[in-house]
Amino acid sequence: MRTAMRSVIWGTLAAAVALAAPLHAQSLEDIPVEQRLQILAGNQQARPLMEVFGIATFAAGADESCQLFDVGELRAFQVLKGQIGRQLARVGGDEVVAAIDQSERGTRQAKGCAMPDDTKVTIERARVVARALQDAPAAMTTDQQQCAVEGTHWRFHRREWEFVPKGHFVEYEDPQLEAMYQGLRTNFASIADQACGLVKQTVMLIPAFEKLRLMEEASSFAAPDAMAFTSLGSSERTFTSRHLGLWRSQRSWTGGGYTTEPDFYRMAHDGDVKTGFARLSSPGLFGVTGHMYFTTGGKWIAGINRNIEAVELRLDNGISLPMEKVAGEKEGMEGTSTFELGKSGLTVLRDQGADVSVRVAFKQAGEEWRIFDAPGKGSGVQQINLGAVREGLAWSNAPRPREKLTR
């Protein structure tokens, strides 16, 4: 097994170099897929890329079935899948990328977290790859503060990025794994340097950004008055722990900001707890806003920033489901209220098709009913798709490993 591990390690290192130097092979799209795969497998530049693509997609797929990775690790696999997939597609076509994508295999082999030994070995390799990419920004030679995390406005000092490797607390007993980590980190940092030099932003910073966000959220949850590690921790964007509690992973990449879609997390604590939410908004600087929370047990709970009179769910098939007011405090700008959908309402929701969408209506005392909007200018009415909520809950409720895997 050590020989096999060594070949994968050095193949992975070669892949990082290949990723830094884009493929220059002639397009193979005019020949059958099987022949394309054979040609790429024999290419010294493409073969290691295919190996890392396989590891990253396998790990991402396994995480669908079992809560194996935190948000920084998950983003690392997603970034590598996108970056390598695009390079391979330019030469071999989308069919080749689809043929070597190991996502479904990872999902199958990690089902129920009952993984065979070879799957555990692949997960261990994947952790090394993910850690190397997360730690790469701290090893960059360029001025990191001049380079943004792609999809955001965030730029960080070197000292801020250095909190990521400090937060891992990992020492590899196997010198081969340590060599793999060091080589990958150096090459990933070089790739980030190149991108930052050209366009002043890169997706290669996303995994470290997400790890920083997770660290800041965990610190804020444990000690709300403690000083933040970074400028990110001082921002209002690290607010999820205040709404949900301590979390480990987030399903979708949102840039740490707002999304109009339901947002789901994997929580660090057990029980029927809030695990996702959709944001509710209304026009005006001081408009009524809130969140529709979804719990691991399937409850719908509305938390509103005003002490309002009523909330009800209005399905696009004409069904209306009143929510019960379970709390209401103070009035005016300082008021808050909480509403929960009862058991009969939850039963009705469970009987609806996945394509049904839900609007959230609210009523203030002495005023007409209104419909909550999605956040953001011009977003329109907030419409919560039941299929999206069910998929998000299934992801949030994936089992956790019964035994501690290598970190």
C-alpha cells in the first residue's frame, strides 16, 4: 500500500505543476471518448491532473453521503474540480471530464459512513490536498492584500492568511504525506501568485477564505466578546453562528454574503436544531425583515425583527398555512417575534410536490397582508422551493463517521 501511496503522492505533486502550466495538447474532440482517455492517460502533463481530479471529485461525492469534511476542505475540492475540469475539457472535451468524474463513486462508497479501507486511504489523501490548498495563500510571494478572493471584495494581509495553517494543528507522521503537503502547497501558492499578478483575484483563495470564516464563526460562538482574528471576523458577514449555532460546513458557496436561495449548514451539535434559512426582506430602510429557519427535524420557524401580528405560508397551488405565534417581545424598532408551523401544516407540506414554491406573507397590527421579498435590490418576492429545502435538509442530515478518521 505504501508503494501505491507513493505513486499517488508524486502524481499529485506533478498535477499541481501541470495545473500551473496549462495543457497545450491538440484538441481530441474528433476521436472516440475511450481513445481520448487513453491518450490523456499516457500524457505526462494530463495524467497527474486526472489523478487529482479523481481524488477531488471522489471526496466531494463522499461528503454528500457522510459528513467527512469542513467547509474549507469542501471548497478546496470544488475549486480543484472546476479548475482542472476546465483544463481537461479544453483538450479532451466535456465527455472525458464526465468519464473521470468520481463523484458518484464517492457518494456510493461513503454511504452510511461505512467505508472500506481503500476509501479511507483516498479520504486521507484528499485531506492532504485540501489542507495544502487552504494553506497556500500564506505561502504566496506576492502582496496578498492586492489580490481579492474571487467573487468577493475581500483582500487580506499575509498575517491574516497565516491564521489558516496555524488553525490546522496537523503534523504528518508519514514523511511521504508531509512531502506531498509541502510540494502541493508550494505549487498551489505559485498558481495563486500567477493569477493575482494577471487579474488581481483568484478562486484559489476561496478554500482559505472559507476556513478563516469558519474559524471566526467558531470563535464568535464560543466567546462573543473576544477580539477577532482578522478583518473578516470584525465584519457583519460572520453572523451565521448567531442565528444557528456552531457549524462545520455550508452547502453552497456564497462568498460569505447574502443569497436569495435557502442556505444550509452542517451543525456541530446534535438534536432537532436550526440548520438552514431563507432570508426575508421588505422595502424601506427600516422595513420588516427576518429569516425562515429550517430545522434538522423538518420544522419551519420564522424569526422576525418586529413584533408583528401574523405570518402564513402561501403555496403557489393556492394552499395557505397559518403559522402559530410562539413569542413576541417589545414594540417598534426593538420588537421581535417568532412563528412556527404546526404539525398539521408540516403534514400538508410533506404531501406537496418538489416543484411547489412557498411565499411568506406577514401582517402588522392594523395593516394589510404583505409578502416578504428576497434580499437584494430587485430580487422580487421570496419564493422558497420545497424541493430545494428537502435537498438541503438531506445534505445537512447526512450521517457522521462513527470512528475518528485521520485529520
